[in-house]
Amino acid sequence: MSPAKIYMAETIEPIWNLPRIELRALSTVTETRPAAVLTGNRAWSAVGPMLDLPIVAQAEPYTARLDFLEELATSLPEQAQVVYGIGGGLASDVAKYVAWKRGLPAVIIPTALSVDGFFTALVAVRKDDLVYYETTGPAEKVIIDLDVVSNAPAHIRGTGITEILSMTTGLLDWQYAAKVKKNTFQERFQPWAASIAAGIAQQAYKIAGGVGEGRADALRNLLDLICVEVQLTNQLGHNRPQEGAEQYFAYAIEQKAARGAGIPYADLVGPGILLAAALHKQQIGPIRDTLLSAGVRLGQLKRDDIIETLRMLPDYVKKHNLPYSIVHDLDLSNDQVRELIATTGLDLSDKRPL
């Protein structure tokens, strides 16, 4: 029996769809179902007065740890018929997870285009020192007010561009794994998908300046690119074109960087993209300039945390059986790690110039 027939016979996997996406003023949103609302104080202060929601419960999620998510799902009032996630990626992930556990629809209202998780069928759950994905299915719908997004703080409003730029390095890791024959059959390298992903990534370089300026047209373009990226990975059934060493670095450094508080996703993965690009001997300047022009902060991580994370990263990816990447074969001395960081232009003096 051929590999293709084995795969079809033994695997039942849905090709997930995007949620319904509505571009509209939030002042036009009226919900009739009793709603549980998960949101942060800043997001709620910014958009709460615009919304007409019959709220039966409201909470501020502070983590995506599995135990916290389970506790929220268990304590959700029985009268809730829909779960709203309002704000950034954390509110979205928590709302999707809680709604999934309780068999309810989720509605997501992003206040910034900061992650692609608004549109995916996955939730990034934290357990121990690992980020893993739980398949919840997509939200019922995502409601986006581009005026709200345009007025979000510059360092978060369009930082979902990192999801697009991570294809630059994710593709390199996917190709690397193919070269050393480490991809599974399900995650085999497919040139047609790589070509599409590369084209999506190239568009990010063109719109970054407009995203950083908060222009509605550029943010709409970013929305389109994120949606195409998500649907591509939906079609493939995996994230290999978009997730490699840059994401592994972000996973591994998250707990060190957070120090008990949340830290924006882009502040972790932006530096990870530069480090992964350097490992693959790519030109760093255009990538760094694009990230900065889009508003991504590249100086939020401490030098010692970066060094420690890079040194332990090969053991981390092997311990957690992450898909194969250049990191799996990494063996850098402290001096080589410092040289790698210097190549990226990341902060080596804790003065955080970027």
C-alpha cells in the first residue's frame, strides 16, 4: 500500500475553515444571547462602551495555563450562551478554549491585529514549560473595527505581521528538515505550499511602513495576508511553513521574559525571527528594518535571557519533540552565541537601543 493510501486510511483530519469575519463599527454590534466576556481592563475601557452585550459574567484572563483555562470553563455560569473574547491574543485564546469546553460559540473582537490566533482553529495552551496547541475549532465569528485597530498602541496594533514574517524562517526550517529527511509524511515538504508562503511573506515587506503608521488600508492588507496564511496552514494540516526556530525561541524564553506578567507575542517572536534568520545565514538588515517599521519592538529581552535560551534551545526542542529545525543540530559556545546576537543587531548591553 502506498504512503498516500496509508495516510488516507489511518487519518481522519478536518480541513478547518476561517471564522466568519465582519468588518464593521463596534457601535453596530448588538448581541441577544446571554454573554460571558473575557477581556482586559485596557481593551474593555477602549471598546466596552461601544458594545451592546447582555453580560452574565466577565473576567480578565491573565494566562493561558491549562489549569487556569479549565477553572474558567468550569466556573462559567450555566446561563451563558456565547463567549466573547475582546482584546488581544490571550483574550481570544481563552475565549475559544472556554467556549469549546462548554460547547458554546465564541465571538472574537480584536482591538489590534497582533496575532493570527483570532482566525485559527487552535489555542496556544501553556503547560509546564511548553506551549502546545489544542484544536478547538474556529470562533463563530471575528468582528473587526479598523478604526479601533488603527488607534491601538503602535507596538501592538499591527504586530501580527510577525506571523507573516515568520514564514521567512519557518520555510527555511521546513526545507532544512526535508534536506536531512526529518519531516514526517504528513509534514512533508511541498513546493507549491512553500511558493505560496514565500509570496505571502514578501507582501509583508511592502506594507510594513503603513502598518506602523496605523493606516487602515495597510491594516486591511495585513488582515488579508494573515487570513491567507491561516487558510494555507489549514489546508496543509500543520504549521511548518510558518513555525520553526523563531517560534521555538519565543516558547522557550517566554517564562523568563514574562517574570510573572504577560508579554506581547511580537516582543518574543520578532527577535526570534532575527536569530533564526542569522542561523540560516540570511541577510538580517531588511528583516530587522521591516519589523521596526511595522512597530515591532526588538529590545525588550535581556541579554542574559537570550544567551541562556539559545544555549538550552537544542535540548528544549528535543525534550518536547518539536518539528525538526536547524536548532536541533545547534551546538554553540557562549562566544558563538554572543556573535550570533551581535549579527542580528539585538541588544548586547541591556541598554535596549531597538
